[in-house]
Amino acid sequence: MAPPLALQNNLTYEETSLNVPPLEDILNALRHGLPKYFAEVDVNIVECPDLTLPPYNLAGRGLGGGEFVSQIGDVSYVLPNTRRDKIYDFKNVAKAINSNPAFIIGAGGGNWCRRNTFSEMFMNILVSEKSVRNLSKELFSKDETLNGVVAEASDVDNSIFSCLGNIFVSRGEPGPVIQIVCKRRTKENNLPESIIAAIKEKFSQPIAFGMVFQMIRGKAIHHVARTFAQNVNNAAASEQFLLIPEIEAPFISLGTILTSNLPDCNVAPFHFHSYNNNFFGGHYRWDITPEEAEYVAFLKPGKKFCLIDRAARQLILSDFDERVMQRN
């Protein structure tokens, strides 16, 4: 498909309609599969809570209306060398997807032009033809210590991000979502991996989701880049590139899930960024307190998937994670 006129610099635009099972069938798959990974599981279809209220404090009310999952850019624009020319605008993405308003949540690269360093963006923005309400947070390294990882609010009327974004787009309308409550992790899989495994037991086709989750109890490993990447292509280099904070619950995470890849695509199976009210956060990896772990998640499938600005040579995020961040 040709790039919509709203996309700058002739970025490639590839759109695919997804074969989405009924919510009831996804519900049954999760009820069947998730108890293999958590000791206590409760899954239901509920009306989406008002996400503008605490503890979520998001820019949009719900996850309904023209649901779209998208990857803009590629992790190869972050690693091994950060591509500072890869600058994107949420307003252009909203026009390309033809969503007005567009409530956008997800994980990606922040607006490096603000402070001349790379940041992890907790993407939380409501875009319309007349206004931008950006409640995103940009997580970056202020110094060389873990205590130096801080979060700053994005400029409220700015809509710029960089390099990579895995996002869920809707009109922010109320409507049904799948609610997952799970406690006490029993296998190595983290929460998104457990959801993917449960879905794949029942469905072979790719299914894409946007998800908001709160870790209520426990502690989880995250990462935050120290600065722009330079020749980060092995574990030793990654130790210089990344800070690895442990974040105490409660915190909120936003991102996307793709249960299996689309033909000729290398898209991260999951990508989530977290933030808590202590101005702390990062790129979610996995929890490290399985006996304490407790999550509440809201899951909404996307009707379409689009890939914007495909890289000529793709690097998949999960492959990099496995090479440089082996679990203990």
C-alpha cells in the first residue's frame, strides 16, 4: 500500500487486516492457558474502566473505536547505532491511520531533541485535528547511577517521538475489554509472554493487542538507555549502553502484543514501558519476585496492523533481549 499523504518523507506504509476471534473465544483461551503460568488467575470480559482516572491517569477514556496496532520504525534504528534522523510525529501517524481523535498508548523512543539524549517513552497521548494532549513520560539517565534514572513529562502540546514506536491506537471510546487478574508467577515467562503462549495454544493466526497493565505487588527488571547507542552489538557493549533498574510495584505499563509475526515482518512480540508516581520507570523485562507478583491487565485486540517506515535490515527486539539480557 502506498504511504498516505499524511506521512512525511515518503515513509513506507504497509497495512494488514487481522482475523480477530470473538472476545469470548480469546477469553476462553486465556482462562485455559494462563493457569499454567500463574497460581491464581481470573479472566473476564468487562467494560473498560475510565483510564483517565487514577491509578492509570491516561490521556483517553477507553480502548475502543477503530482499534489499530502499529509499529513505526524499527529497533535497528536504535541499535547498534542510534539513527537520530528517525524523527516521527504522532499527529502524522493519526492522520495516516485515519483516526480522529487518536488515543495512542505504547512504548518507543522519546523526543531526543529535548535534551540531546536517547530516552524510553511511556507513550500516552490524545491527538485530534485541533489539539494535542500529551501525557507521555520520557525516561532517561541523568547520571551513571540507577538513582539517576528519571522520568520527565513530555511537552503537553508536543507530538514528537523517535526511532521506534509499538503503539495501540483507538478513538478512546468506552467498550468491552478483557480483564486479567493474576498472582504468583509459577513459570519463567513474564506476563506478556504468558498471554502469548496461552493465545497460541488456541489460535494459529497473528493476533495483535494493546494492553494496559498494573503491577500491584512485587518488583520487576527494566532497562533505560544511558545515551545514544554506538556499536552496541554484544553483551559487553550493552552493559555500557543500558542501566538496569529494579522497579517496585505499583507501576503502570503500556504497550502491544503480537502473538505471531505477519508474513515478511519482524515485529517485537511484545514491547512495554512502565512508569510509577515516583517519576521512575523504563522498558519492562520481567518480574523478579514470582511469589509476590500480582497484575491487573486490560487487553484489547486490534482490527488492523500497520508497519510504518520498515527498516531495510530489521533487528527484532526480542532477539536482542535474549542475546544481551539473559535471565538468571
